[in-house]
Amino acid sequence: MGPSATTRNPNNMNALILPEPIATYFTGEHNPDVLDHCFTAQAIVKDDGHTYTGIPAIKAMLAEASAKYNATTVPFALDQQDGHQVVRANVSGNFPGSPVVLTYRFRLEGSLIASLEIKV
């Protein structure tokens, strides 16, 4: 995949084929327990001006966000930039400005997510 290539499933032109840990992350949007299987033990997530380190902190943050915002995330683009997997997604839920497009910048280590930065 080139620097700005988007990977799509040939059977469904609207479905992205995401690397497994990234797909698991989005699948776990409302089930933070699946996050044990997609992050490294010392993974770092940066979101909304805060940094969360380690799976317990990341799970707690995502569980709180899920309960508070009841957001639905639909990834629509996948690019590679400077060794990162960059996913753009439509996010809608109970928050001001919904829906929005967010950018998720993942750095993978092997088959796990080592870091994630979420930006508007």
C-alpha cells in the first residue's frame, strides 16, 4: 500500500480492510474488554488533551467515553504516513458538533497498537 493508498474490501466497496489490531480497536468501541487483545502493555493513547498509558487506563477512558457520548465510529479511509497507520472516521454521538470526522494515528509494534493519537 502506498503512502496515500486506501485499502477496501473488494466485496463491499464501503468496507475498509484494517490491520487486525486496528479493526479490534474499532470493534471494541462499546466493549473495552477486547482492548486487551490489541494494545501493548505500555501503549499510549492521546485524546482530547489527555494522555493515557497502559491498558487499564486506556480501557477506563474508553469505557467512560462510551457511557458519556454513546458514540458510533465508522472508519472510511486508511493511509500510511511516516510509519503510522492513519484512519479517518465519521463519529456521531451525544456530544457538541456531532457528527465529526476524527483522525486516528496508530503506531503498531508487531501485531499490537503501541500508540494512538486521536485528533479532530
